[in-house]
Amino acid sequence: MNTTFSITPLGDSALIIEWEQEISLPVHTLVMQVFHYLQSLDLPYITDLVPAYASLTVLYSAAMIRQQAPPPAFQWLTEQLYSMLQQAAAVVPPVRRLQVPVCYHSSLGPDITDMAHRKNISVADIVNRHTARTYTVYMLGFLPGFPYMGKVDDVLATPRLKQPRLQVAAGSVGIAGEQTGIYPLASPGGWNIIGRTPLRLFNAALDESCYFRPGDQVQFMPVSLQEFNQINGTEAR
Amino acid sequence: MSIRVLQPGLLDTIQDAGRTGYQHLGINPAGAMDRIAMYVANSLVGNAPTEAVIEMHFPAAALLFEDFAMIALSGADLGAMVNDQPVPVNKPVLMTRQAVLRFTRPVSGAICYLAVRHGLDVAAWLGSYSTHLKAGAGGFEGRALQRNDVLPMRQVTPYNKFLQQHLARELPWSIGVRDLYTTGNPIRITTGSSFALLNEHARQQLTDAAFTITQQSDRMGFRLQGPALKLAEKTEMLSAGVTRGTIQLLPNGQLIILMADQQTTGGYPRLAHVITADQPTLAQLQTRQQLHFNLITTTEAEDLLWHQEQRLQLLQNACKLRLEEWLSQYGLH
């Protein structure tokens, strides 16, 4: 596999490390290695890390770096990162395997019937195809704790809605292109909603407010409307 | 020991320097749109520079001070008054108990900050007081201020000796902020990773053309109206981390500048980045105002930020000395 990367400034307080621009588990594993390695170093001048499909954005305090190294900070940090990335190659990123119950009833997945109709398959076929795969959480974004997962079965790949909904319920499971995701909070949104999880995926009152983490392996388990109602609102843990 | 919201404004929120360390979970930092104004207001009342402040747009809240307070306003001048007495920006001001602070007209700038000495007693979420509107957490109950909200002050000092019969009284020093901001225009930018994807004409347009801040602008981002910029060829981009100040190219050729409540990731081409030192100037521009961009290098951007932070540090120290001297005169602390 191609493990080459580039490091580019993203303004004056962030850098982006980019690998081969493709959606794949091997590339994402490279991202996660560096993410976990930098997290473990806990460097005071690195303020945030944003892993994505094939990149890691590193936010930093230029002022803190300049107190300890000759300017410009981005150049010093770039050089540091080159050697850190070599160290990171030995990291085995921790992987959590999560099972998430989803009810695919059309009352909770308002787009599932239409999607089946357009693709000329049954609703049951959509459920089977959606639950057959284990998905990788490539990144979190859009909303706190919103997982971008992929890839879905080619048959399920569907472009975003032309007209986004003003309100999508919390827990809604959607498809956008080759990705599948879950709205942890109620929000406007343009993903095709095919079901809903009864689990509560975001709770600001908890120490770990967000259920998903980048790199998680997620499998969906179909549940009936009755089961959905029984476990609805349960904290995802 | 509190400040009561008599009437809410358009969008009044508690903000500080923002929360860092959670962007990998999709939790963006939020924080004050104009970090200089937050820093100045806090420095004037002797607070740590990133203490929680009230951020207000126009129309801004009417606030009842239920007890004595030392406050400072900075950022936009929104015509603050206590009864018929104007309250200036960038000066410490003492408020008597039961004084009502109102903001009467937008004089300059867009966003006003109010700091109160010793700070507001609000709960932190993930290490920050900033209001995260989407998460409904941080600041005051995770939302914009509403009528009859009561914001407790951490500490109250009786300033009656100095106030006497005055409802509000300025302390005799101020901070000159003019040279902390860029004078309006241009806003300085550095090139983004997609800059090279623009066709030659579009690259020229980015720095030559005027862009107008549209009404579809908020704490998440400023949407600009200008010439439609074209890429040399169509590209499909993978979503990646973006930052405050990132200028993205929307499919219709228009630009959006990501601001304090930006999403953590984005999939549009990243043409350029507003330098951190100029983000406060940008935040204080009003909708329908025009701006120009000026390209500089990352090294220059970093130097400008460094000098700005040094100046803010000096101002903070000067304010602290001045305030301590004044307080000891009146046997206060």
C-alpha cells in the first residue's frame, strides 16, 4: 500500500497531513495510528486533532511553539511531525466493536419505502443489505458525535435529498452517497433516513458525551417497532 | 449577586476562548467571535483574559444589575446607556445596584462583549464556558439568553464610596484598541490546499474583487456574495478537518468563511484561510459590508499573530497595575 503523505498548512494555526485520497480501511488505519500516537504524547502545543477519511488535521498554538523553538512554528512542527509519523507506524490503533439496534419501520425511516421503490428492491432487502456489513467510523463531524461510516453496499448508495429536511429526529439512521450515519441530535439534514436507533447517542451530562469514536467498527441489528419502543431512550454504553 | 436579563437580544450567549481537545468527536470549539474584544473587556476588569463574557449582537439584551458590579464593554459600540448616561466601550465602568444597561443603536462594529469583574458563575462543559448551541451545553443552560435569566456573579464588591449617587461611573483609564484590529480592509488570507485548483482568472478575482457579507451569515459562517469563482477542473473532495477562518468554495462559486460555530469537517474546496490575527476584524464587519482579501505567507500570518498576542499581554499587565492601584485607593480588592 502507498503510505506516502504530505503536510500542508491550513491557515496559521493548523496543519493537515494527507494520505492517498481514498475511502479505505488501510488508509484510515494510517490516519488512526498517527491520531492515537499524537494523543498519547499529549503535547501541550497541540490543541486539537481531527481525523478524517484520509487525513489528520492538527491544530496547534503557534505562540506556545514559538516560546520554545525558532519561528516559524508551522515549519518546526512540520519537521517534528515527520519524525513522529515514523514512530506512529508501530502503533496498533485500538478498535471497538459496537452493535447498534435500528428499527427500519417506515414511521421511523421516512425515506426507506421510496428508496426501495426507486431501486426496485424490497424494504427487507434494504434492511438485509444495510445490516450485512460492518462499518468503519471514518470520522465524526457535522454534529457532535455524528459518525460518518462506510461504505454501504453499492445498491444502497443514494445521493443526498435535494431538499434537506428542516428537522431530522435524534437517532435517525441515514444514507448519503456511499456513507451511512446517525444523527445523535435532532437537526436539519439531507441524508436519506431509513431507520432510527432507540439508543441515546449524545448526552452532554456524561463525561463521554459522544458514543462513537473515530475508528469504531459498527454493526446494525434490526429491531421491531415494539423492541424499539421498549429500549427507546436507553443510554448507549 | 446577579445580572438579570430584562429583555433578550437577537443572540446573546456566554462565550470564552472556546473548548479544545474534542474536535475528533465532532465537537467544535465555539468561543468568542472576536477574541480581542473578549481579551480587552476581561483585562479592563482585572479578569483572566479568557474568562466567560456575554457576547451580544444588535439588538442586544437589556440587563438589570441586581448588585454592584465592575464591568467593561468591548468590541462593537452598540450605544450602551444607563438611563440617559452613555456607557463607553473599552473602559472599566462601575454599576450601582438596580442599574439597567441598555443598548440603543449600532454605532460601530457588530458584536459587543461584556465582562464583569471576577466573572460569571456559570457551569463549564468540557473545560469551557462557551455556549454550544447545537449540543445545548455550556454557557447558560446551553442556549442563548432569555427573558428573566439570572446570571450569578462570582463575587460582589460594594462600590458605593466611588459611585455615590451615580448609577454608573467610568474609571479614569481606557484601552485604545484601534491598532489591535486591521483598519477594516483588506482581510489578510493565506492560501489553502485547494487554491491551486482555481483557474488563473479566479485566483486573480479572489484578491481583486470585492465580496459582500450576506444576511445568511451567522456564528457558523459568513456567506459572501461576489463573482462566481471557477475551478480549473471539477474535483470531488473527501471531507477533512477544517478550521475557523477556512474559506470554502461552495458549488455555486460563492465563498463561505467558517466562523466560531463552524463544523469540524467539510468537503468543499479549501481555497484560503483568514489569518487568526484578522479574524476579530472580520467578526466585527456588519452584514452587507464589503471586504477585500490580501494574500500573505503563513510566516507573515504567524508573525502578525505573535505581535498581536504580545500587545494584548502588555495591555493586560498595564490594566492590572492600574486597577490594583485604584482599588487600593478605595480600600477595595
